[in-house]
Amino acid sequence: MEKLNDYNDLDHLGLGSRWTVRNRVKSGTFPEPDCYVGDSPRWKDSTVRAWVESLPKQRPAA
């Protein structure tokens, strides 16, 4: 069974606080949750990984 990430997990992954993630979802720059546990949104590992991989690659500073 695939891990479901909550806001705390996303924050620990460096993807932003609860408020940052919520605002990104609202603005369409972060995926909608895959499901909810009670009122708490959850994202599958595969969803988070696909989103991270879709981000533009940053070049190292010269």
C-alpha cells in the first residue's frame, strides 16, 4: 500500500508549510489531494514525486 502524505510530511520533505501547500493547491500550482482522512487531505507518494519531477530544473549558481 502506498504511503499517504499529510501536511506535516510535505513540510518535512521541504515542500512548504500547511499554509503554503494549501495556497499552492488553491492556485493550481500543487496537485489536489488524492484523498481525505476525515477532514485532513492526503497525497500519495507517487503524486508528490511526479509533481517534484515536473518542476523546472534549477541550474547551479555560477
